[in-house]
Amino acid sequence: MELLSFLTFPYLCIMTFLEKYKVLQDKKYLKEEKVRALFSFEKKIKRTTIEQYNKELDRAVEQINKGEFFKHEDVERESVEW
């Protein structure tokens, strides 16, 4: 019986080490995937020109001047019903 436990202990130590190593590798892989996803997302972003940016600002100012906007209090009130 002692021989069996003598051989089992190193096996358990090795298995524990391998499990911990696998967890660390999984975490490393997940971090790498997050970085890859971030860069692939940035590649998909269409950059706006200054002219387009100014047009969007002008359009937004027009909407505000026409009263086409929501106040913070209105949004809070409506969100209670969601």
C-alpha cells in the first residue's frame, strides 16, 4: 500500500501542476484574443473626415435649435417604464 501512495503522490503533483499550467495558458489565450478583437474592431472603424465631422455637428445644432432633443429628466422618467 505504501508503494502505491508513494507513486500516486508524484502523479497528483504533476497533474495539479498541469491543471494550473492549463489555466494560466487559457488566461493568456483569452488576453491575446481580447487584444486581437480590439485591433480587428479598430480596423473596421471608418474614420471621419473633418468635413463630415463638421456636418454632423451642424446637423446636431440644428436639431437642438428646433427643440428635437430629450432632457435628462424626461429620459429618466421614460426609462422607469422599460
